[in-house]
Amino acid sequence: MDYHKIELDLICGILDALPQPSALLNRDAEAAYVNVLGEECGLSGFDFAASEPVMEALVNGTRQNGEIIAVGDVPGTVRIYPVRQGEGIAGALFCFEPIVVDKADSPAQLPYVSTEMQDVFSRISRLSGVNASVLVIGETGVGKESFARMLHAQSQRNALPFRTIDCRPGAGEMEIIGGDNDLCREYANAGMLFFDGIGALDPDGQEFALKIIQTKKLGTSDITARLCFSATPELKTMAQTGKFSYELFSRVSLMNIFIPPLRDRTDDIPPLARFYLGKYNDLYGKSVKDFSEDYWRYLLRHEWTHNLRDMEIIIKESVADCKGEFVGHVPLAAGRQVTLRRDRHKYTYTRIEALLSVYGNTTEGKRRAAKELGIGLSSLYRIVANYKRDKSWGRVD
């Protein structure tokens, strides 16, 4: 009798019985087994070795509880239990709990005041009347789908439905629309067909997406829907380095809308924070008036790795925990992730200096440097000004 196989089957059965996405990791941070829920949420393709909490558990044997990470575009908290064997660590049990956030607010509802976002709205307005495919580019959590919906709402086809195709590994939606069925016909005749996260497509999925664009067909149905795609800013680099089809990238990126990250438009942070304060005051029946000075300092210095999604989760938890009229408590899991803004600006400023030495310290040179960094020209000027101010005050080296 193979007792080793029986033990392994038992462990896999236990993992499949867990109520959350989970994975058993070996000492090299590789997934030895991913349970059914883990497969569904994308844990099979997750880079565990790049996760700081995972490596902390495997290297130092420290249990991790409550860290916020993102698996693909899904934020959640993790619990990681080191598995010891003798004096060493043989692996770890990784449990992921997705954080449920209320349906994203429409960009039109959100109080954006920055010039960068006004530029985004102007571009959406210009492109709404053009029946051509569009690529929405932005980091995780900026709300790419909500901006695609805004584009659809302003178009002439807004009476027809908006349909989303999830391009993440394991989602299976590309395969579903690959046949000749009622769903294909429904999607082909939608108002807008939105391919969410096109950079996650495997080579077969990329080839299929390219075929859809070239033939304008789903199965045997002619596509009348406007095509829209979303991706993170890394897509261009992926295409240039052969990790993504360059032909597909060239096709989808003819017209694009770039959503700048929240850290590069700090003017939006105070009104957005007050918007979410009001939203969760109403949801929880609270009467919280404002944030404390320490909390405001935290909001303005936080890196916002997951942008609006990050902000909404943190403020939602803070309002729920608040016992008085002012929010003063920063959630522990969020507090561990703080990255001081001026540290990042020092790094960005160094890159700006290097780019300007190549492109020249002219307006055109600065415009090219900003484009290379994926930020607006006004953001470049602000980063430079903030860095010089902080340096004169002794805040940076």
C-alpha cells in the first residue's frame, strides 16, 4: 500500500474542503497543490515567490495573518502557516480571503478635481463618438472597467448592453465565446464588448483575440459591438520583450485612454476620501465627521498600490471600526503597507533626471520623459517641485 499517496490525497482533500482559495507551497514558494476555489480565483498563476508575506513565512517561519495582497485584480487578506519538518521549514499553507467591495462607483459620481482626470474625461468625450476599438490602460484598482462603461454610456450604442469578457487564466470566458451559440450572437451584437485584463491571456487566447479583431466575428456571427480592452501599463513592455503578441498589442493600442495612478494626482485624495467617508457613513448608519490629523497624514503619504480599490477598502474598514466623530485608527493590515511618498518621489526624480539628460531639459524633452514614465507633464513638474522643496527642508537626502 502506498501510504505516501494516501497522505497526499488526504491533504488535497482537506484543502478542497476549505471555504477559501488555498494552496500548499513547497520550500521554494512553488504551489504543490491549489484547491478548487484557488484555481477559480487565479492562484495557479500567482507568483508566490514575489510575495513578501510568503517569503517571510518560508524564510523566517513567521505566521502571516491579515496582510492585504492582490491575486490578479482581486484584493484580499492572507493567512500563511509555515509547515515545519524537523528543524527546518518544508513549506507553507497559503489561505486567501477575497475582500468584497461594493460595486464600483461610476467615474461621473466620483469627485475628481485634478487636471489629469479632467484630461481623461475630455479624451473619453472625444473618443465616444468614434466607433473604433479602445485600450484602457491603468494600474490595478484605478477602475478601468468603470471608465470603459463611461465611454459606452456616452456613445451612440449606449442603448445596447455592455458585455465583459474576463481574460484571466482559468476564467474560461474566452472559450465560452469561441463557439457558435446564442451567447456568441448576444455578445457580437452588444453595444460594447469589453475584454478585461487582456495582458493575462495565454498565447492561444492572444491568437483568438487577434482573430476576433481581424475577422470581426464571434463564431459565425458578425461583430457589431464596439471593442474595448483593458490592460496594465506593463503591456507595452511585454509586447516589446516577446511576452505578449506584438501584433495584437499594435491592433488594440491604436486608440487608448490612460488612467493615471492615484499617487500621481494627490489633488484627488481629499475629495475622494470624503466621498468614501460619506458613502460608508450612510451604509453603516454612522455620523463620523472627518478624519484625524494623523489619519489625513496617512492618506496623503500612502503609496496606494491598488489605487481607489485600496482607498475604499481601508476607509470602509476604518469607518466600520470608528467609535467617535473622527476616524483616527488606521487598519493594521493597511498600516504595514505604508510607503512614504517622498521616498518614491526621490526615486522618480532620479529617473526624470536621467531621462532629461537624454531628451534634453526642454518642454519637449520633459514631455517625452513624462510619456516614458507613464505620467502627465503636470505630474512631472509637480514631482520635481515637491522633491526640490523636500530637499531644501531636509526631508530627503
